[in-house]
Amino acid sequence: MLALKARKHGGRTYDLAEKLNISESDILDFSKNTNPLGTPFNFRTANLNLEKVVFNSIDKIGQYPDNRYLEFRNAAAGFAGDDISYENIVPGNGSCELLRLLMETVVNEEDLVIVPSPSAGQYRHIAEVFGARVNSFTSRELLTLPKMTLERSKVIIIENPNDPTGELISKDALLSLADRCAAHETLLIVDESSIELADPAVSVADIVMNNDHLFVIRSISNIIGMPGLRLAYGIASSSMAEILNAARLSWNIGSIEEAIGTAFLSMEGGPYSDYLTRSRKIIKEESEYIRERLSGIYGFDPVESSSNYMLVDVKDLFLDSVRLTEGLASHGILIRECSDFFGGEKRYIRISVRSRNEFDSLINTLNDVFAELSKEDAREKLEETIEQGSTSCSGRGTCEYYPCHFPGQDCTFCFCPFYACEDERTGGKWIESSTGGQVWSCEHCTLLHRPKVAKKVLDALMADGDTDDNIRRAWKEIILPLLR
């Protein structure tokens, strides 16, 4: 039995809805990489009617699908390029099924498979299912792999654009890599699952006809904003596609999925239709807005992206990616926590592009999340301080902020037990936060850092009784007299 674990993925609104006891429709989901424009069936100039497409396909439910899927494959070929025919198309129940089909057909135990880093875990996961050895390289490293590595590798996988970084590789660079892989009889898989939302001009699908060592993956589900519709297709040379079509499950997509996919792929203009052109325009505009807003918030460092999602480095934030994700989830907002992309490092999140109003809701919620988690940290620090039972300035030598108020300050209460007191006589005041909301600032309050005051407050908090009652008593008996 293989020692495998289920992979993480976004879009788990059902889990959060059950946990919060709310409807899935009440959740803002920034964790899934779907088209922010929505489905083409709701886009006026696309001239697509979902109800009509589904209704016309219902008659076919009573019979097995034609497992050649000729109508779908012809539509996919027309969408992918002028020189591509249905013989170059391999239908799939999502991109993961196509990956699994390739590994099952090509990879033997102990073969070397190269995957991109960072990337979602499905590449490594699926390769390991079939006993492959897996190494990973960044996209830039993949483009310049040495000859020896190419010779030893059975399969190389590269994403364009990369998930989660959104980095887009030039077509010339990919063509060069494809030529090198073919020369060493190494299968190159180019996952173009988000290419229509980035830049279809950099696709390498147009060279598959003359390359038996190249396979291009295209997703439909996320491109048309319908992730519940599991549908994708691969593009390969006719000889490779013939083998893969013989090896795939006989009926791997249903009649309704085929009909919906065929309708979309037959849309006038293909990758340059009004629907997809408008999608790319919205993604570019909203990505710029997201990057500008996040760059203005301390601790957030967004990475420039060419696709409908953005990687954000939060290493300078006072909390890690897991706590931030959980904090937003408690308010009904899902983002993608990315430690699985980065070997367990909890410093990155990924945010998909949604409407501006929805993104502003996320930003506005950050104030509440920061306040709640700050209070958790303060409570934990307070309990540690009470447990230690004496004032301590040991933090001076290691704290990068010392002195945050004045030289010689007492650092026992780095987190104020009275926060937020909202009493401006202390020197504290409400200020505008980097997210645009209001936050209580203690920058000019020095009361708790006076050694004698810190000692009295600590003694009061260590007294028998409930901690919250002790805090209220200390405020009334020690702090308030100092403010009069």
C-alpha cells in the first residue's frame, strides 16, 4: 500500500459553510482560480444559452456516449489552432486525469520525473503513485537543465503560467526547451491550464504536430468559471494522441459535460473572443488594484502575476500564512494557504482575482482579523508573564524594536493587558490603519513600561481570582489614578 496523503486544494466552501453554519453562497472564495468575469453562458456577446445546451444533451443521457468524442475534439482543435485537428486532441475529466493518464502510460517504477517548484502537489503526487522518483526545479531552472539531467529524465512538467506565482514564460524559451527534450526523447508536459486568462499567444500548442515528445494540457472548468464541471483536453501529435486515446478510460466525460465544453470551444473568436478578451482585461486591471492595495499594508508583499491569481509574501507580518488564512476563514473569507507549495514554509498566501467590491470586503475584514489575533497573542503573552511571576526586561537584548518608548523602559508587558482601553488620556488614540480602517495606537502611551507601574500591575494580575477580573481591578486601582 502506498503511503500517500490527500492533496490540498482551494474552493472548499462546503467545509467552511458547515463549520460556520452558514450558506456556501455567503462565503467569499478567493482560493479558487476561476474566471472573475463568470461563465460565458451569462456573457451577452457570447450568444451561449446554458439551459438550451443542457436540455439538448439530456436526450443522450439514456445511452453511452460516443467514446471518440468527435464533436468535442473537433471543437477543441478549432479552438487550439488552425493546424490542429481532432486527431491531436485527448479529452479528459479535468487536468489531473490527463496527468494521471500520461504517468500511467509513460512512467515506469524508478523513472525520474521533473516537476516545477513552486507548484501544487498533484504533479509529485501523481508521479509517485506510479513509483517515479521526483525532483523539482524552478521554472527558470527547468529552462536551462543540463544535458545529463535531460538524458536521465523520463518526464519534465512545466506550468505556463505558473501556479501559484503567475509567472509567464516566453514562447521562445519553451520552444527551445521542447527541442532539447525531443532530442533526448524526454516527454515535456506543458500545463497551460490558465493560458487563456493570461496570454494565449505564448502557447506552444501549435508545434505538437511535429513533436512526439510534447503534450499540452488545457483546462476548461476554471476558464469558464464552472469548476464543478470537470473538463479538460490535451494536445499532442496524432501518434501520441492515438495511443493516449486508446489508453484512457472508455467514457471519461459525460454527455452534458461534452455538450457544455463543445459550446464554449465553438464560441466565435476562440481564445480571442469578446468573452476571453474582456476576461484578460478585467484580470489585468484588478490585479494592478490588488497589488497597489496590498503593497500599502505593512507585512504584505504581492508578487507580480500574469494570471488570475496573485501570490503574496507575508513573512514580515506578525502572523504566519496559516493563522492569517484561519483568521479570514472565521469571517467567511477563503484564501489559499500556500505552505504545501513551498515545502511547509508558512509565508505565502494566494489570492484569486474577484470583483473590486469583493476584494475591498477582504481588505476591510483584515482589520478585524488583525485585532482578534493580536488579542490572542496578547492573552498568551500575558499568561506567560503571570506564570513567570516577576518583571523581566530580558527582551531588550534581542528585541529589534527596543527601546520602542524610552531607554530603560520595562518590557514585562510588550502586549498591553488593557488593550484597547480607548482612553486618550493614556496617550493612545485612534489612527487610520494601512487597510483604511481605524485601529487603536499605543505608540505614545508609556504607562505600562514604567518599572514601578509594571510591578504593581503584575502583582495585581498574579492575585488569586479570575484573570479578567484582575485586569479590570488593576485598571481601576492602578492606572486610572495615574490619569487624573
